[in-house]
Amino acid sequence: MGNRYGSTADSAVLRGAILLLAPHASYRLAPFVRAARALQLRPIVVVPVHGVVDSTVLVGQQGLLLDTSHPSAVLEAIRKLRRQYPILGVLGLDDAVLPLAVQVAQWLELPHNTLSAVATASRKDLARRCQRERGVRTPTFVDVDLDAADALVSTWKVYPCVVKPVNMAASQGVIRANCAIDLQAAIDRIRAIYRSSEKRPQRLIIEQYLEGDEIAVEAVLQQGSLQILTIFDKPDPLQGPYFEESIYVTPSVIPTAQLKQVEHLLSACCSAYGLYTGPVHAECRINAQGAWLLELAPRTIGGLCSRLFSHGTGQNLEQLVLALAIGDEITWQRPVRASGVMMIPVRSGGILRRVEGLSAACKVPGIEEILIDVREGYELVPWPEGNTYPGFIFASAEQPSKVVKALRQAHALLQFVTSPLLVSGRVA
């Protein structure tokens, strides 16, 4: 049920422990473990599982496997842990573990968001309904069970539109439709994506497509007050038909007046959801009508993009979020130098054989780092079925435009060589 693995021998005096809840193999885990140790905290990894799971998932880490099929045993394991260590904070690192992180923080009487707030922010249909009910401007939308979605095709009149699964991340399954034929095809494709996943409930949302510039926002909530850390411009037009991310660059070149609209919008949405504390990551569009929220989640930025903060500011995002979680006073320095990241897109599917051009790409002026996050034999899956980027390119320069230029030059030198995927002796 709950077993402790490994031991940590720290020369420094530890302030206490921080519980880091994350799914097995979460890419966010290692940076947060390092950040906790830098803050003289004991990182205790908590991995929720359902039923019996091989305990080697925690090799090299001190932590717990919590079998969520037995809630009373989960509570007892947390209580036992509290008797061993002074626990200063609880942090859920991924969307899937946020509800359990709330429950654990409640048991320990530590600062937390409510379950209802986390549930609302974690599902696109609940979020849109909440925005509408609380008077936050939303695009025209409808949400529906997947089984009933076909019946909406003949009555939906707002084109172009975007069709989204309500509970998938990284733009997986998000598809633009320009007409009724496109809409039916999008519904059928999302149905197939749901069939290959374990996501529940199987629902989708159809909403008006929003023109305009897209930005990403990283912020934190302190006792209900929103503090924006960084705003990222997205210089590539994300017009569909699919919406995989590409380039983020900061500082933003969007006029200050429009960025103030974004701050007001995000504050209103956090208040509407009931979010009170912790990290916030949001995606917005800005057009002639003002700022529009696409999505907002009570967690940090996805992928390995948090490294962008250290390139731009010299500060560590994970350390700041952990400091907030244990009640420390935090300060944040605005970027002193333009920086950016490209989430390397998947242009064609197949089994990765090798990556060519990496050495030349690293030598492009302005490139800070290139991380290839997959190895030979990994299956590359394009969007909308895919949701994983094969790597990240980081750059910095004196101006955002030079950062974007460096990222594009480096990417042009990379070639992901693949072979076809074989299924039952046939080429897929």
C-alpha cells in the first residue's frame, strides 16, 4: 500500500518535507526534486496507483506508492508519513493528480485549492460553463456526450469552429472545422482517439474559433491574488486544422493595454473557478474584441519549457512554486534578455531511427540548448492523435525577433529519420 523506498543523506539542515504528487514517469518530477533539495527541503515523491504496481517506479527516490482503490489506507499512509517528517507543503505536478493533492493537503491542514475549483479548471466543458455563469466572456459553445455529438452537426451554425475533447492535454484531439462535413469528420476522429485512451468522461466541446494573436501566461496565486510571472508570445499562427504548440518567446511585444486586459481576464477566471493558491498556466487569444481565455490550469507550464525561465531570468520556476507552496515570501525578476523555446513538432509519424543535424543546430548563434527527449525506437505520433513533443530548442538574444530567427534556423537543420510502423506484419 504505502512503502518507503531509498534514503536521503543531506549534509545541510533540512527545513522539512514537501510532498510531490505525480504520475509515474512524469517529466515534471526531476526538476521539482532538484528544486526542493536546493531549498533544503526533503522531497517525498507520492505516486498514485490503482491496485498492485511494481515498486521499482520509485527506485532512487524517497516516496510512497498510494493505492487509491483504498482511500482509508491512503489517509493512514499520509498520517504515518506526517509522524515521520514535518510536512511543510503539498504540490500536485500534473493534471491527473491535482484532486488527490487537494485531499492530501486537506488532511494535513495545509493551504490548498478546493476540489470543485480544480475539477472545474481541469475540464473544458465545466470551465466554459463556469465562465458563462459568472459573466466571463466566452465564445459561443456547446458541450455534449460523445455518443450524442453526431446529432449536433445539422444544427450547429457557427463556422469556423473548434472541436475539443474535454479532458485531454497538449492540444490532443483539438481540431478546427470550417463546415458541417469537417465537423462530422472531427467528431469521428475524436471518437477514435477516445477509444484508444482510458479518459473518462468521453465528452467534447464545440466552440466558435477565435481569430487573433495567441499567448501563454505563467502566473501564481497568493491568497487569491494573481501575480503574472511571464507572458509568452506565440509567433507562429495557430490556425489549425490542428493546434500543436510551436514557439514561445518572451518578453511579449503585445501592447501593455492588451496585456492588462489579459491580467484582468485571468483574475476573473481564477475567481470564477474558486482557485486560491499555487501556480497558474493559461492560454489566451487577443483580437479586436479584447482578450479571450482558451484554457487555464492550476499547474506549471508543460513539457520541459520551465527551463526557459532560467535562460531568460536566471531564476528557477520550480523553486519559486515550491517556496509558494510552503508559505515563503517570493520575489520574481522580469526577463532581462529575450528568450524562447520551440517545442519540436512531429511532422510525420513512424518509429524514430536517428536525429540528424544536431551538432550543426547547436552551433546556430543564440541557441542555448537542444534537448531531444526521445530515443531510437520511440513512436512519433503527429497531432491530433499525438500529444508528446520529441524535443525542445532553447535560445536567447537581445531581441525577441532574433530569438525566433535562431529557433527557426536550428530547427531547419534537424531531421528526424523514421521508419514506418509495422502492425501485424503490415505497414501501418
